[in-house]
Amino acid sequence: MFGTGRLQALHAVATHGTVGRAAASLHLTPSAVSQQLAALEREAGVALTEPAGRGIRLTPAGLVLAEHAGAVLDRLATARRDLDRLDDDVVGPVRIGAIPTTVHALAPASLARLRAAHPDLVVLLEDGEAEETLPALVNGDLELAVVENWEGLPAPVPARTSRTQLCEDVLDLALPREHPLAAGGGPVALSDLADLDLPWVADTRSTRAHEWLVGRLRRAGVEPRITCWVCGFAIHLELVAGAGLAAMVPRLARPPIPHGVRMVETTPVLSRTVDAVWRSDRETPAVRAAVRAFRATAEARHRPMTGPGAPRPGAG
């Protein structure tokens, strides 16, 4: 009997051509894929790969088994889909992983919608960045992931998943209220920030938000002098108010603005999108209901947002 995970590894190598690309598609390490192939060779009793330059290629036996592996995986996906569609009732549990700003801004109202419409649905929610939630989605530990996509730096969405955009989220420049660029009242060109005499606060270095901010400002000729690396846009605003820093803050995640901070639009406008992602072979009624709830909350929340100072709905 061939293990499903081992057949998946062989099929990925046949599809992507190298162990490295196959590992990336499966969100595994190359070493883990090589171990799966070695175990599959022992089960098959025949060599499935052979050296090819600095990499490997499939032997004739490997090609034959890879073709069967693709068919097996497709049938298993179909079986999973058929089982999920036996019952159209929206019942739980449904496990959702979402970026922290979405948990803060969209999850409370979305879960309330689901509770009212589908009382038998149990929602399990945890926060996490796309680098954490998407592998969990692929592995079957989550049914739905809510991720962010920065301009030129989208979330690494795996193959065999479906996605839909929930909303677009504009970012504004946060400055100390007395700063000259904050006093003008109009949009600030990104290129003008080259002469900004303020240090910046940004997300921690390991995040795509940090990578995006630095890269976007550099493309505008700005080399940001970052002195604080912390996660949480509420903390960013407090540091702007208390320590005289500059920050880029999304409107979706925006808490009440501290008195000492002014929000300023930029030209060009900076934005990110927020997407819902799920496995295509596990698009259950519960997943569809959760996506609808998050989209409805996002649409309702964004209607009154017309300017950089627009308050959060419900914020005092």
C-alpha cells in the first residue's frame, strides 16, 4: 500500500520538475520530500528517481507511478468533495486562521452573523500571518485562511486552493500633529518623504508588511530610518503620538486616533487587499457561509470610509 503523502511528493516532483519546487508547492522542506520519495521507493521495490546533473529525474518506473499518483489524488479529492456535499446543512466545526488586523476588524461581526444564521455551526478562530495559516490550510488543520496581499508582495497562496477578495484597504501616513507635512491638509507625495526628519516605526523584520513598507518607500527614493520594530498598528499610532515617529497604518486596522497624531493621505494611494483562501477540494457549506459572512462584514465596514480621518464604525 502506497502512502498518500508519498504519492503526493512523487506527483509534485513530476509536476514541478525539481525537489525544491515540489517542496515549495507542498510547503515542506526539500529534505522532507526526499525522505518521502525514499520511503516510496522502498514500498515500490524499484528505483523511482535517478541523478540528473545536480538534481534528479524520474525513472520510467517513477513516471508510471507518478501518473497513477495523479489519478489517485484526483479521486481522493473527488471523494472528499462528494462526502462534504452529502449534507448541505451548515454545521461545524469550521477552523479559521486570520491575520490579526482582520481578527480585530472583521471577525467579531462576522462570527455574530454566522451565529445568527447558522446556530449549529461551531467556529474556531486563531490569528496568524499567511506564512503560518496557509501551510495549516494545506495540511487540513484549517478550513479557511484570511490573508493580506501587499502591492507586489502577495500572500504565497498554494496550488489547489480557491480565493476571493474580501476588501481593499487603504494605508495612510501617520505623523505627529505639529509636523509641517501634517499641517498642509492635502495629500503628501511619497517622494517628499525623502526629506522627512522623523524615524519610522514598522512591523518586525520577519513580516511581509515590513518588507513591503521598506521596498515601497525605496522605490519612491526614500530610505526610511526605522528605529522601532513592533507588531500592532495601535502601538504604531501610540509611538507616533508619544515618540514623534512616522508610520503607515491601514484604515481597516485603525483604532481611535490619538490626539497627537494626524492621518495624511499619500500620492500615490497605498493599499493592500484582504483575501479569503480555502482548499478547492474542501469547499463545504460551512466554508461558503464563513466567506459570505466575512465579505458582508467587510462591505458594511468600508461603506462609510471616505477619508484618512474616517473613524472606525463603532469607535467613539
